[in-house]
Amino acid sequence: MTGRRVLLIAGGAAVGLVLAAVGLVALLLATAPGHAFVRNRAVSMLEKTLNGHVTIGSVSGSLWRLADISDVTLATPDGRPVLRVARVRVRYAWLDILRGRWLLNRVELIRPTIVLDQAP
């Protein structure tokens, strides 16, 4: 077997592995376990960023460019709600996320409730 042929076979195998990985990610993002994984990661990331607690009821949508997030609550560290949103719809580009930039192209809040409470 010549060096060129070995290189072509290795290159073809590498492309096949990349395509299989992309297909697996696509399948994962379209399933309930994939949505649960995204929900758990979002809660974890938001709680590290915010000083308080975050709950998310569910995540749905294709997740390639759009996510529908239901029953979102942001609360103070002692559990008092500050923001409740029935549904949040976000649009984004995966290329930005892969580059480590969390840029949201569009954010829609459906039935938001903000609780303003003055400390005694």
C-alpha cells in the first residue's frame, strides 16, 4: 500500500468520525435527555454567574438555533423570587458558542413577572 493511499484512507476515516460525531450531537439535541442536559448546564452556568438560585422547568425546540425555555425563576440566595417568566425564547448561533462567545441574537420573554421588594 502506498503512502498516498494510506493517507486517503486515514483522511476518509477522520471525516467519517467527524460526521458520526455531528450526527450523534444532532440526535442528542433532538431528544428529551439532550434537552435535560442543556437545562441542567444552563442552570449550573447561570447560578455560577448570578448571586441566587435559578430554576428552569423545561427546555424544548430544535436547539440548533432556537431554544424555548419554560417556567424560569430567578430567586435571591434566601429563596425569594425576583423574576418569573412563563417562557423564554432565545435565538443564537452555534459558531459563536463554539468560539466561547455567548451571544444571543434574540430574546423573547413571554409573561414575565418582576418582584420588587424593598428591604425593611
